[in-house]
Amino acid sequence: MVLILRIPEKLAYFVGHFDQIAILPGVVQIHWAIHYAKQYLGLVQVFRHMEVIKFRELLLAGQQVGLHLRYTETVSRLEFVYRSETAEYSSGRIYFHDNSV
């Protein structure tokens, strides 16, 4: 699944992150990946761990970016990539487990 997102200019997450430039925090990028996977891919499991999290380029206020999500149910793994036509901004793998475990 690919979602096209525009990073809002006045996003609350920018306050106190960097005073000179509005940079989208990495923790927000991860949060959004999980949020949209739950909303659109039906993910209901609970966070277990992350691996191979990479932040390559800065995501700035006003930018448009594609959030690419792929969930592999057999291993409970969510792969995410934020990218545009010219750059890959961040990526990683997030693992989940059943809440009853």
C-alpha cells in the first residue's frame, strides 16, 4: 500500500524539535507507519520490536512524500519506506505479536 502524505506546515510535533527548521521527528515517522497500517491494513497485533531503522534524509514541513507499507502476516512484520521521486527518507521493519501471547 502507498499513501501520499503532505507534511503539514504547523504540525504540533515540530514544536521544540529543532528551532531553526521544521524536521519531522523519526519517532513520528514510525508512529505514522504503525497508525496507518492499523487503519488500512487491519493490523491488530501489539508492537514487539523494530530493526533496520534508517533515517537517510530530512523530512521537512510542506514536503509531499509517499509512505509505502507492506505487512507480512506470517511473520507479523511491517515494512515501511518514506520516499519521493528523488529521495528515500526513512525505512525500517517493525514486528508485532498477538496480544494473547
